[in-house]
Amino acid sequence: MSADRAFDFLTVNDRPEKPREKGITEIRGPYYDPMGPRELRDILETMGRYVDIYKFSGGSFALMPEDAVEELIDVCHEFDVKVSTGGFIENVLVKDNDKVEEYVAECANLGFDIVEISSGFLAIDTDDMVAMTELVAEHDGVEPKPEINVQFGAGGASSPEDLEAEGQQDPEMAVEEGRRHLEAGAELLMVEAEGITEEVHEWRTDVVYTIANELGMENCVFEAPGPEMFEWYVKNFGPNVNLFVDNSQIVELECMRSGLWGKKSSWGRIVTYRE
């Protein structure tokens, strides 16, 4: 860590500096509540060192004035934070199928760095999903970030009962899709939490291990929208696991990663090896 942090004489775990290839923290932007540039700047002035990706959710950018979207993106770039669209391409596929390429081009034009490619609500084949990864990879200035999942209907905070009724797919199918996305030019994959640790009666940790072992932990960003979830990931994969959390959870997650603080089962146990 840089020496300009307060109390820099106190020990914290070694954490890679940005741009990071591991220990990535992606945070949620506008969704549950609005977020303007002043709030975002406050967040990044205090904790921006620990934030790598800022994700719009639910297509929130499509409700905002264009200059407000651009200002939010500019603030992120000022602090070396990449900006993701979130999985809004699902809505484009359903309502404006012939405008997918125009959507990707506009994302690049507005300054987005990442176009997320998800299909939690859709019945669509892997070839089409991979084709969209290739489409995004061909555009200068934006990179594809496909989402893989084991739960049909994931992404809308459905109840466990509703998701159980939809059914799950074999984790090996998600692994194979993820492998094809990586071959098509994706550098990171988003792993959907619903059906694994979110909106389930029992966590499917076996799915997490399968995906991490077969696709490489460094290639995955695991959704962990709750302290009990990101604590489990840090305890089982170490402080440099890539995670997506709500913007309200940045401090708690980084205190855990750095070994400064933790919960009853993790306090004082999270360490790195200082070579």
C-alpha cells in the first residue's frame, strides 16, 4: 500500500495496486437508490484506491440525462475506475434486437469501458452469447464481460421458491460457456450469485469451486451482495479474490481484505505472504 494512507505505520496485508489483475472490487452504482457525481466523488476520494469497476445496474443510465451519465463516467476515470453497463443488453435483445450493435457503439461513445453480456432471464443459445462477446471485443475502447450462471431467471431478486421452480443447469454448462467467452476475447467473467449464494435455501458452494477450479479464479468476478457472502469468499479463496459488492460495502470488504478487521470467524485470520 502507498505510504500516504493514515496510520501508515500500522501493518495491513499486501494488496496489488491498480490496475489490478487480482483482488478486483466491482461496486454497484445507481439501482436501489440514485447516485450523482458528488456522492460518487465522495466515495472515490476516500476509498477509490480499492475500487476497480463501477457498474450501472438495471439500465439506470437509460433514465438519466446524457451529460449526467458522462459526468459519472468521467469521475470514475479520474480515479482509475472502469465503468460497466451492467446486464442491460438483455433488455436490448428482447425489445430492440436489431439495435444491439448500435447499443454497443453508443456505450463506447459515452465512455463506458465494459459491456456486460448476461442472459439470466433469457432462453438463448451459447453461440449467440459468444457472438455478442466477439462483437464487443471488436469495438475500440470497450471490453466484453460475459456473465455465467447456473440459475434460469437469475438477476431479478426472485424468491428462492420461484428460482427453484425455474430449475438449475449443470455447472459444467456454465463452465463450458465461460471457456468459450474467454476464447472469444473476454478477460473477465461475472459469476451470478442467484442460485449459488443468493436466494437459495442452501448455498451451492460446490458450484463456486467447480467454476474457480476449471475457469481460473483470476478470470472470475464473483457476485457477493452481502457481508456473509464476501466473507465466505475471502475466507476460502484469500483476500485477493475478485468480488462484486454493493457500494455501501466497500469499506467492510476492504477492512476484511487488508486484515484490519473482520467478523468473529475471520478477525485476525486473513493474511498475505510478504516476500
